[in-house]
Amino acid sequence: MHFDQLLDQAAALVQHDNKKTTMQFPANWCQGRTAFGGLSAALLYHAIVQQIEPSRRLLSLSTNFVGPLLAEQDFSISVEILREGKNSSQVLAKIQQDKQTCVIAIACFGAQRDSIIDVPVTKSMTLPPVTTEHILPYIEGIMPAFFQHVSLCPLQGGMPFTGADTSHLGGWMRFKQPPAQLTAAHVIALTDAWPPTLLQMYQQPAPASSMSWYLEFVTEPRLAANEWLGFEAITHHSKDGYGLEDGCIWSSDGKLIALTRQTVALFA
């Protein structure tokens, strides 16, 4: 099932004239036994944005992965407007399955305002161009199932479980089947397609799980549907089984789109 079809179903669940209250996703969008985290976060965002005045853009999205979201089983999405002010909106959304909360997200939207303060972006992208020989092929049984839908071209750091001496990870990402339009929902999903930066430091396979994830959008994405997006991330600190990861998402011409931060639980 195409990513855009899943987004359409999520949007329909929160429309007042829709009688359908649940949806499902196929197993080929899984990461292990649960939904690919980028999918569930993007579904929540897309449901939220249906309730937001179009003049307000996404400033931040905070997502917590509370429990597994299982494939081919009904789940519901609820959206609650916590506060809608003159210039900003704060919204809470939840995915529930079998009466259990699986994923929650809080989104902040803001309208453009005049300000005398203007601090330009000081970060710059260091990624080399996409090279076809570095695009990862999908290998069934070895890679997460959702890799059938995304293309990753890693150019910095190492592959998971290769005993790398760095936690720096970087490369390019896009959907294998281009969407009709590349929106914030698509950027959200693609950003989470990368493995935690710490996995490359393990000598052998070991489990890890994203617990919380925070995205801050520098600008509203205006991107070509088939555009490669850049990703660069590093773990700032890891101890006692938890790692703190920080990264940047870039347009193909080197403009900063968003900042990403996540807390990762390590089980070895």
C-alpha cells in the first residue's frame, strides 16, 4: 500500500462526516513486530493537520512510542486541540489499538509574525552527492520490512553492527514510489527510516528502540516529489542503556529543513 493511501485513511478518521473509526496498515510497513515509527508519527501528524488553519505551519512535533502498534489490526486515531491562540495551536493526538495507547504526539503550529529578530542558519551540510552504488538494496529477512518503501544512501558512518568507532551517521533518503507531493508528513516518515546512530558501534546484532522523538521544522518544506533529502546525525551521550541523538534534515540543495532529536533505549 502506498504511503499516501495510508495518510488519506488517517485524515478520513478525523473528518466529521466520516463513519469509519478505525484503519489498518499492511505488514510490509513494519519494523520488527511494530509499525515503522516514521509511519505512525506521520499518520498522527497528518490527522492533526486536518484540524489546523492552513496559514499555520508545523513548528515542532514530539512523538512518544508507548507500545507496539501491530499490522493488519484495527486502530483508531484521536485528535484534541489543547489550545488555539491568535497565532499558534497546540494539539495532542493518540493512536490506540485494542484499548491500549500505542503512540502519542504533541504538535505545535504557528502563523507567520513580523519580528525585528532575524538569526540566520549557521549549520551547513557536509554530505557528498548521492551515488547509486551506495543506495541500499532491500534484502528480505535481514532489513526491516518498511525498507521496501524507502531508499537510503548512507555516505557517512557505518552500517549497523559493524563495530564502528563513531556514532556519526549521514546520507540521503527518499521514497521509492514518489508521493504526489512531498509534505511535512513525508519528511517525518523518512527521517525515522535511519537506524539509531549507536547501532553501528555494536560488534553484533543487538536490539534498540526509540522512546521519544522530537522534530523542529525550520521552514515549511517546499520540495520536489522525488527529491533526495539529506540526513546527518550523531549521538551526544550514551550511558546506562540510553542514548541521546541529534541530527539535521536537509533539502537536496543544502537548505536546513528540520532538526531531529531522539532518546534511544539500548538492550545490550
